[in-house]
Amino acid sequence: MRELISSISMVIGGLFNLFGCIGLVRLPDVYNRLQASTKCVTLGTCFILIGVIISGPISASLKSFLCIIFILITAPTSAHALSRASIKAGISLWEKSVVNKMEEEKK
């Protein structure tokens, strides 16, 4: 039963990673790409590591848990830093974007 739950978790994680990679290629600008890569790939990697926690030995489970914590802390932080650097570098939003909070804050 543990193997089945672990396999399902890993497949779900793989699908999230796949969708994040597709979003990274298909979305129109840097900011949308960061959104796809941060949300989908973080969640997908965590699901894969949860599958390892369920089916792996204790040492692998502990390392996987620590990796989950590290990913949950660093991925959103790095995406935020990249988006702020993109704004400061003058990279514009996609022309069909509706809201620009950074521009609103400047006014």
C-alpha cells in the first residue's frame, strides 16, 4: 500500500513538474514564466520528495524532508528576487497584462 501511495505521489509530482516546464516555455514574459516555474515546479518537487519519504528508508526520508523545507523557503524567495531584478532592469510586462502593482507603488 505504501508503494502505491508513493508511486501516485511521484506521478503527481512529475505531472506538476511537466506543467511547470511547459509553462516556462509557452508563457509570454519573464514574470509569467517565474509564476509557472515557482508554483508548479516547487509543488511537483515536493510531491516527488513526499513519495520518497513514504517509501524510502529513514535516512532518505529525513534528507527528503529537509529538502522540502529548503525548497519551500528558497524557491519563492529566489523568484521574488528575480522578478524585482527584472523590474529594475526595465523588462516590461506582457502587453496584455492587466495589473502592474510595482508601477502603482511608484505613483
